[in-house]
Amino acid sequence: MIIPGPDSVGIFAISQSGSGVAARACGLVSLEPTKIAEILKDRLSWFRECRNLEVFTMFPAGNGGTVELVYTQTYAPTTLAPARDFWTLRYTTTLENGSIVVCERSLSGSGTGPNPAVAAQFVRAETLPSGYLIRPCD
């Protein structure tokens, strides 16, 4: 049982279908939404399998949000599998109530990474549409 309070996290639901896995988690931490979004976007600092993450370009969206083109490389889960790389688009915006939305999904296509010789060592992977809704707590 998880007792709600500062710095507690609990998973409420996980479901799986033929096209992916959906998880819903809720956490209460004593940080501002902008700081939480910054941490979640910096996968190198908390995702052990992430070996490289580069934001190649960032441009403003029409409603005050931003769109980023992100290239990520991850280590293989075992020595029997090749490492993976991803090209994703990440959209971030702040809502009127102070909530922050971060959405990400893979780009289609098979373009190489920033260094084609290094990228050849990776298998292109796909990130299904996913994201975060970070709401301020009163």
C-alpha cells in the first residue's frame, strides 16, 4: 500500500494490448512542474540503459509550446541483442492551469543517427505515442 504524501509514487494501472503497453502512474513530489519536466526529459540522468540523448533542433509551436527533434541511443538489454536507437518528436507545452504536457513519438523512416558509422551498430526502435501530464499540487 502506498501512502500519499511528499515524494511518494504509485502505479495505478497497467494494461497490454497487441500494439503496446499502457501504464498510468501517479506521484507526489515536492518540486515545481517545470523542474519535474526537465528531469523527465533528461533520460541520461535517470534511465540506466540510455547511453546518448541529443536534441537536434527545437522550434516553437503555435500555442507557446515547443517541438524538439530528439535522437536517443540505448544499451541492449542483454549481450545477445543489439543496442537500439530512436528518432522522436517531443512536444512540450504549459496549460492555463500551470500543468505541463510532454508528448513524444517516433518518427517514421530509417535515417541514420548523427554519426552514420556509429548508428550502424544500432537497430532502429519505435517509441509509441507516450507522455506525461505534470500537474501542480496545492
